[in-house]
Amino acid sequence: MQNNLLTFKDTSTEQMLALLNLALNVKKSPSDYRDALRGKSLVALFEKPSLRTRVSFDIGIQKLGGHLVYLDSQSNNLAGREDTKDMALNLSCWCDGIIARVFKHETLEELAEHASVPVVNALCDLYHPCQALADYLAMAEIFHDVKGRTMAYIGDGNNVTHSLLIVGALLGVNQVVVTPIGHEADQEIVAMAKELALQTGASITQLTDIDKLDNADVIYTDTWLSMGDDTPLSEIKEKFMPYQVNEALMQQCGAEYVMHCQPAHRDLEITSSLIDSSASLLMMQAENRMHAQNAILITLLGNLIN
């Protein structure tokens, strides 16, 4: 894997499988890794508020024997206080890695360019790689071998969609992305994922008609519009309610399980009854954020461990 984790687009299938297997081992035998980050200090730079990302990184790093320093920018751009370049150079003097949850992917690229320590993307406008690894970790636990399985993503094409496409393509998971017209995933990223999928034989299908979804092992959904979007709820519901993930949709395509990266808005993008059902993998996904992230940190900092 590359020295930073901004996106998995430059990761090979072999590296992706190795990382997934490491995450499985970290979850299965945590005591084997309790000193993996012993003596290491990481800094978390957050422009956007978080529950799962902050807590899972903080506790996960502690479980590996490391230390996390959290810097909250109070939902302002990191570059507003001082240049991103200078932040990267200064932080590299003290810490062993930088975890950044930012508004713009360009901020991550600038951090990575000037930092002399690994930079991990904890979320940006284009990608959410840690979430995607956690999600496929859940699928691997349920299905054992994810290759050849089908995930259907329903809703707004966004950063989560993009990372699911990339990681899924590398793992050989067929993907169907169903979005309202005008809310499709970034077509350059879709094309990139299709290129990666040639290595594994995975298929990627894009639909706007929800009635055409006829086969999936798992249905995945996310919030209809991103945090901070001020579009009136009435307008959102008018466009997205036909794409609600519910029991009828599960039956329509034969899906066994449902996934959501959270926070979830009950009875909007997904029914409350489905969240609380035996088909729900939501809490497994949430727990797996910690294990997936720990696998990433072990991989990135492994050459620094004594």
C-alpha cells in the first residue's frame, strides 16, 4: 500500500486482500496487536464533526498502544488559520501520523505532499476509504468470500459510494449503484473503478430506475444529502423517497442484509424497522471502523515499529 491512505485507487488487489485479512485478524485476536503502535503518537485534524470516526480512531489507537491528539477546527477549514503546508511541516516534527477529516480532498493532497509522516483520509468530499474497508470487513465476516457477491448502493452518489466502488472492484464484488437523476456518482471515479474491476471480473452497473434493481446480496444506503446541505426536507423527500430502503425493496431484489454507514435518519432513507431487524449490519459496520482503521495504521506504520 502507498505511504499515505488518501484513497485506495492506487492499491493492488493483493494489497487490498492483505489489508482485509489483517483487519479480520485484528478483530479476532486484538491482544496480538496491543503493542503495534507502542510509542507512536498520531494527530487527528477534524474540520467536520464526528461520532464514529473520532471515537473509533481514538479508542482503536489506544488498543494498539499508541496515543492520539485530537485537534478540532470547530468546523472551519484547516487552511483558514495557517497554511496547510505549514501545518503538515510542523506536525511532522512531533507526530508519527496524521489523520484528517476534511471538506476538500485537495487539503489531504497538500498535507500528504508536505508531511514526512503518513496521512490517512478519515473523510473528504470525494472519498471515505476507512468506511469502505470496514463495510467489506462486515461482508467478509458474513459471506466469508466476498468475491462474486453483489452490493446495491441506493441513494445519493457521494464519497461513500466512490470508496465502495473502488474497494469493491479490487475485491471482486459486483456493484449496482441506483441514484435519482442528477445525483449520480462522479463519472471519472466510476470509470476508474470499472478499470480496476477488469482485474477481478467484477461488474459495475448504474441505474436511476429503482424498479430495475432485481438482484443483490446486500443493499447499502447513506444519508440522502450531506451534512450542512440546507435543501428543504420537503424537496429532499419528494426526490428521494422512492429510493427508500425498506422491506419491500429487500424482497424485490432478494437481498439478505442491509448496510448504512450512519448517521441514519430513521424512516427517511431507511425504515426504522429494517435498522432494528436481523438483516441489519449497521452495528457490525460501526464496530468494524475501529478494526479496519487499526489495520490501516498497522500497515502504514509497520516499518516504524521496533
